[in-house]
Amino acid sequence: MKFHLVLRALGLLVTLVGASMLVTLLMGLTIPRGTTYSEAVDLKAWLTAAGITISSGLLLYASGRFVLGNNEPEVRLFRREAIAVVGLGWITCSLFAALPFLFCTNVSVTHAWFEACSGLTTTGSSIFPDLESLPKTILFWRSICNWLGGMGILGAFLLIFSGETRGKTMLSLESSIHGSDLSTSNLRSAMHSLWFIYISFTIICTTGLVIQDMNLFQALNHAMATVATGGFSPQNDSVASFSVGVKYWLCLFMFLCGISLPIYVSMYRKKDAKVILRHEETRWFSTIILGATLILSLHAAAGYFEADFADILFTTISIITSTGFGTADYTQWSSFAQGFILLLMITGGCAGSTSGGLKISRVILWLRMLKNEILHGFRPNQVLRLRINGVSVSESAGRQVFIVLSLAAVFMVFGSITVRLLEPTFSTMACLSSVVTTLSNGGPAFAELGPASNFSTIQPPTAILLGFFMILGRLEYIALLALFTVQIWKKY
């Protein structure tokens, strides 16, 4: 392990988080909030948080560059260092991102950590019971954490410093976007294209919300949380109080950002809109949304629970994309409907999107692996290949599907048991769903932690554990768990 390279990369990441705090402060000072939110801006607290973060980042970079690295010009990361940067980077950035919550609000260190993890991992679960009483800078910071986390904090890092890293390795470890998805050997060009799409979606979504019944402050916050599928809203009731038009507009962008972002890059480069129609995972994603909406609507029409079509569609898209916005309290729906929603939460959106969950492509491959094994039972000599989007899948990809699904199941089971021990007053459903939603980066849970409530009542050990689960799910297990192996830290 070349520790000086890791420290240099971590220093740049932390400095980027500190710079984002200054941008948040500027937005809070210049963008009018309307009549709903607090105007208060704690300038000293924000400058302290940004100062600590930026100075710590520069210190880490200088330690790696001039102390341990002996001022070496070579900054290329190998795979081992890339894994360390991804895992440690998310933990470190979450710790520093917690500083504004700690300095500007009356929350504990553990709850500030929980909120920062929830923002950066685009989980959307919150420990604040009254959002509308918070300073507007804090509301902006929650949304900017969502927005940065949607593309990944390393995604922003690679946009600026892609020439200095093992970029495609880091990108694939941080997200479900792989180098082969980018259709180019030039990482910086690919990252420019992805960020262009991401920023364009944000601007268009904001514009549409302003045209309807949101002010600029509300529109910016909701747009950033929507394209990141993060779900942090500045409203206590999320988006329930807004018009039906706003809900459908948000549905559109949650859906668009639940699709693999490299698909849009491919559409743009090939000048062919049919690319998205030929993408098998997108077809599955669309079919699942339509099917789930139809089933839940028929169930509601039969009198099992009360909800209109707009709320059912919105909830379905919000949950499967792991956005977590709410227009209705689904904990009041039937047991069948809640079970269906829990299944959507686990499944998640498309690989390469800003969504969480297991990803549709993994579910497809898992089902096909099961089918192949059944066929092998009576046709042992037949060669059966895994395919998705018409392309054969390697054995290593099949193993990764098995590993990720196995780890998800293990952490869901043992995590639920642990939370049950830490929170004896919570119901079993609340304990189970809190682990599922944090591992899936889904947002609200069920029972006492449902969309009509929040996570403010969790104990400090639970907040630390669930924050860790958010990062674990965001990094899809491997990059974070690798930090706990002895071999990765050995020198070479």
C-alpha cells in the first residue's frame, strides 16, 4: 500500500467538500427563501466548518505529497490504493460533511454523522423532526450533499483530477457505472458528458418546478434531491402539499434518473433516441413500475387501502428509484401494499443510475442464473450462457451478482437483529425496514420510522451503525468491506 498516494487523494476529496460548504453559504446568502423558512445564517459556524474542512484537506494532501511521498511527481493510483481511497474517502467526507449540522443545529455528533451519511449516499432518511425551522443554509447543505452524492463524491473528483488517478477503477468501485459503460477510453471526456447530463437535468427540473407552484429556493432544493434520487426535501410533509403537476414533474425526473446515465451519453453520441428502447434493463425498469402501479391501484380500488392514482404512481417511482420523497403515508396502506413497497425498495433502479438498491440488472442476472441451474438439473452437459442486453456476461460478473446479493441478505438479517437489540422499544418492522432502507439508500422506513415520521428517536449507537450501512450500500459492499482485510494494508 502506498499511503502517500491515498493521503493525497483523500486531501483533495476533503478540500472539495470544504469548497462545497462555501458554495452552500453563498447560495444561502443570495437566494431568497420565501416566507416559509428561517432566514438565519450562522456565518461564524459555517466559516469554522469550511475552514476546518479545507485546512484538514490541505494538511492531508501536504502530508502525502511532501512528508510521506518525498515530493514525488507520480500520483497514479493502483487498484489497492483506489479501493482504499473509495472506502476511506466516503467515511472521511461524511465525517467532515457532518460539521455544518453539528455547528449550526442542536444535534449530537452521531445524529450529525447520520444526516451527513444520508445526504451523501442519497438515502434521504433524516433525524430532523421540523425541517421548516432549520436555517436555509442547512437545508441547502442537505440538498447539495444529495446532489454531490448522486454522481458520487469521487465523480466530482474524477471530473477535476481524472488525469491523476486510476479513474475507471475508482468509478466502478464507487458506483454501478463501469468503464465499459462509458464507450470511451477518455475518462475526462466521459465524466464531462455525464456531468453535462446531470446538470442539464437539474436545470430543467428546477425550471419546471418554478413555472408551477414552487419558489426558487424550494425548486432548487427539490431538483437537486430529485436528479440525485436523494429525497431530501425542505418541507415537513415532503412534496405532499404541492400540486399534482409538481408531483408528475418530479415523477418524470425520478424515472429519468433511475435509468443508466451512460445510456444518455450513448444516445447523444450516436444521435439515436432508440438506444434507450433497445436497453433491456430500462425495459424491465419501466415494466416493473407500470406493473407495480397497476397492481397497487387495483388493490386500492378493491377497498384494501385509500390512495389516488397520483400518490400510488409517485410512491412507486420514488421507492424503486430510492428517492424517498413522499406524498402519502404508505404505512397506512394494506400489508400486501407495504410488502410490495419493501420489495421495490430492495430492488432499486438501473445500474449506472443515481438510484440505490440491488439494481435491476443484478435481479435479471440472478433470475437467469436460477433458471440455468434448474435447466442444468436435467441437461447437465448443455452450455448455458448468461446474457443481458444481448451481450454475454462473464463468470466474474455472475460471481459478483452472487456476492452482492449474499452480502445484502447477510447484513439485512444480522443488521435487523442488531438494531432490535439497540432499540428494544421499536417494532420488528421498524428495525427490519431501517436496515433495508439504509442498505438500499431508500429513505423513509416503516412503522415508527415511516414517511410520516423520522429517525430523530434512534439512539447514538444505532445512528452510527445505520450511517455505516448507508455507505456500505452506496459502495455496494466490496469497496468498504475490503478496508477490514489485513492484506490490503500490506506494503509492496
